[in-house]
Amino acid sequence: MHLDSTSPRARMWWRVLGAVTGGLLLVLSFPPFDVVWVAPPALAVLTFSWHGVSARRGLWLGYLTGVGFLAFHVSWMRVIGDDAWLLLAGVFAVFIALVGAGVAATSRLRIWPLAVPVMWVVSEAIRDRAPLGGFPWGGLAFGQTSTMITPYASLGGAPAVTFAISLVGALLAYAVISRSRPRLVVAALVGVALVVGVGRAIPRPSQGQSEAGPATVVAAVVQGNVPAAGMDAMGERAAVLLNHVRETLTLAADVDAGRTARPDLVIWPENSSDIDPFVDLGAAAVIQKAVDAIGVPVLVGAVVTAPNDPTHIWNTGIVWQPKSSGDPGPGAYYVKQHPVPFGEWIPMRDLLSRVISRLDRIPRDFAAGPDTGVLQVGPARLGDLICFEVAYDELGQAAVRGDGVQGELSGLGARVMAVQTNNATYGRTGQPEQQLAMSRLRAVEHGRSFLIAATSGISAIVLPDGSLAGSIPEFTAGYLVEQIPLRDDLTISDRLGSLPEYLAVGAAVALLVVAGIGRRRQRDVGSGLRTSAEEPVP
């Protein structure tokens, strides 16, 4: 059935169907479903639905897409509450609406297939930063973390992957729209083959480098597990801490018995100490016991009271030294720079707490840390990201480049990355799989190994090429020990930083201006023709 042969009302209903169906299909390309091949046809359907309508119609069609996509993709937010889930999906669907409007506005340009990925990149760049610090979840790149498109991350980060996969979708839509012109169809399909072929040809680093230290280290990740899932996962005092102590003692016993290699460093998850070890001497003592047993530094995740400000708390990663180091106990630490709004701090607290009683679960706001998290953990210079921070482009870039690093390591970048996370609240909802996929993309983007420690899973070790060296399933206590490469070279992506996004913004502005000039000229020509037709014949 050709849309051109149907009535305007029927064509619009087909577009609505395409906008919603494309968004729902896009959900399947992301974890936990991982039907990655669905993404190109889904993006083609979306492009086809938005193409050729007014910008206003493109806006609301895009909004339908955004609501359909995000409502399912972030359905794990229902653990917090249906109101929070729907509000999150409804607000951030606006950014996909902007893609629809941009695609519609540039539909008459000859190079419109190039405009489509530009609009996606610009939309995601804004969503990475605003409102309230942004929410990048659902970026197209995070659905392409183990495909032939993935290597583009090393050239331009997540924006390059988004550009590549949305360009493939746009070219497929172009082939359908140009179906009566075989040469254009062939050209579009050749373009698809080139995008995929170039991506596959981009090399992925895998070997360690010794310019700034050892080329490899043996790293361990500990997952102690939690007493329960959901909002009360941390409700049993000291249980999570004792679980991680117990699993570390098991690791130490296995090392002593020769059942596993001795690690050079150990990573515990975010909130692995559910008691402030700077205040509670008992908590500090059991942590020290575990660290002494394994005999190497442990990066401990703990929530602590902010010094000199008891009204705020910090989400920290603390380097805890064993007695054998000569300087036992807590040392250098990182404070999470990007606390999550409504999860770790409450905007407009005085107003909202009157109408949303659940906000009482967060009695004190988390304060943001001032410095980039690069720490010396044993022989490894390690960049630390805490939980959702792995979703934000700029934080990993800063850690690898050494931007914002203070103290003895000032100006030095990370040779390996860690993600300390606590996903127990969202266990078995698909959220842990989505977050692990982000780490796999970041590994390729930065050319670094990633050590993911989660209280309840999914803990994993990811190599610089994005492959999994090992993982621990959800709600299972265990540990991983692997020899991993340490690397010093910066990828092209890390050298460029945010430049690809700035270029996309500039390109989007230029395309929209040219499209606007074209529409104005068409109106002027049409107005002239009508005026001529109305003039009397002498």
C-alpha cells in the first residue's frame, strides 16, 4: 500500500502508527532484550514517519515515539513509583520530539539523510546535560555496545555511534522513499554497507602498555550481595558490609590455598559499607580485617557524612590500605561528582516533600564532589565512576585525560577504570544489564579495561575491546579475578572530547537555517504565482 494513494487523514494515522511502532521496536535493540539488528529498521520506520511533514507535526509524532520508547526502556523506575516512571518518560520524551521536529524541518533538503543523525546527536547532547544535570539513558549508542557499529566509539565516543546507527536507519528510509529510482536505492544501500564496513575495520586496542607503569595487573572484583531486592535492599544494618567482608575473606582463603591468583587490587561496590566507616569504629575494624586478609589495597564504596557539613553526605570510593603497606586504613578517596536528582538529592525539597512522602527516604542531600576521580590503587592509576556516572560522556573523558584531577596525581589520566555501583533497588528489572552495556561501550571509547563492582550484580570485568572477561549474575555472592591490560594512549575520541557534539550543533543550526530559507522562498514563489493569476488580462 502506497501512502501517496491514501487520504491525508489515513496517511497521518499511518505516520502515528510508524512513530509508535518504531519507538517500541527500538526498545528491543537495548538490553535486556539485545535484539540489536532491530535498531536500523526501527530507526528507518521512525525517519519515514517524520519525513515530509511540518516541523510541528514532526514534534508531536516524535513525542509519541519518545513516550513509547522510554516508558518501556526505563520501566525499572516503577520500583520507585508509577508517578516517577511516567514523569521521567514524559519529560525526556521531549528530546526525541525535537529529533522528529528537526527531521521534519529538513525533509526538503537534498542531503536530508545526513540531517537525521545530526538531529539525533544534538538531541542526545542536550539530554546528557539538562534538565537537572541530564539523563542520558536510552541514548542510541547504548544499544550498540557489541556490534559492528561499536568501534566508532573510539573515534567520537557515544555521539559517533549514535550518528552511525541513525545514519544507517536514515539511508534505509531513503531507499524506501526513493524506491521508484533504482540508482538512488542502490546508492543508499551502498552507503549502509560503507558505514557498517568502516565500523568493522576500526581497530580495537587490547594490549597493555608500559610507558607509565606496568602493562598489566591482576584485578579482583567482589560482589557480596544484599539481603533483599527493591527499595529495602539496604534496610538491614551492616548486612551488606558483612557480606562483602565475608566474600573478601573467601577470596583471601582461595588465594592462600592456590585456587586463584593473588590480585594486585580489589574493587568493592558502591555502598558496600552501608555504615560510615569514618564514624563507626566497628565498621572500620571489619573493613580493615578483610583488607589485611587479602593484603592489597581495596577500593571501598561508602556513604559518609560530609566534613564540616552534617546536613549533607558524600557518596565515596575510598582506597583502603592493608597493614602490610605500612600505612593501614583509609587513604585517598573520590566523591561522586554527579549525584542523581530525586535519588540522591531533592530539587525544591521544601515544596516537594510536602506532597511526596517517599522523599523522606532521602533525609539528607548528597553533595557533589569537586574533583575528577583518579586514584592510585596499588600499582594501578584508576579512574572511578560511581553508578549512573558511567552514562555521562564527560566524566569518563575527564578521568582518562586527567582533567580536573587534583593532588599528587594532578594532570594524570586513568590507566584503568572502575564503576562502583549499587543496583539492588532495580534488581531483575533490566536496569543492571543496561548499565553493564554502557560500561562495555565506554571501554571501547576510552581504550581502557573496566572493573564493574555491584552490590547485587551485575559485576563484571570488561577488556579494552569491549569484550567480557567475566561476570557475576544478579543476587549471587562471588568474586572475579583477572589479569587486565593497563593502557596510556588516548583514543581519538578522548583527544576530541566534546568537539563532535559541538560540530553537530553547528551543523544542525546550518541545516535548519538553509531549510528555513528554502521554505520562505517557496512561499514567496507561491505568493507571486497567486498574485499573477489574480491580475486582470488587459
